[in-house]
Amino acid sequence: MPKHKDPDWSALLRDVRASGKTQAEIAAALGLSQASVSDLISGEIKSTQYAIGLKIFALHRAISKRKPAKVAA
């Protein structure tokens, strides 16, 4: 049986950061410390609890649904 591979939390959280959210805002949404979010983004922490993973997916989904800003002509 193949071993389960964790999602790339770092990439998902980097996308959320690129949307304008601060590490502190992400931490508050996830119920984690800012330091833990920093460790997840840097890849120092590679796995997380199931409930936190669901919250990361939800944050990423929310920023993915936003429409890009219109560029002024």
C-alpha cells in the first residue's frame, strides 16, 4: 500500500500570504501562533493536524475564488 503524502502546506500558505494576508491574520484564522505559521510556510513543519489542514484548505479556497483586480488602462 502506498504511503500517504501530506499536501504542500508551505505552497498553500505562500499563496494565502501572496493574497495580502499577514502571518498574524493567518495564525488567527487557523488557531495557531504566528511562529507556527512561519514554520509551516518555511517548510520547517511539514505536517499538521487534520483540523488545521482543513482550515488551510479553506483559506486557500477562499483566496482562490477572489477575482483578480482590474488593471487600470
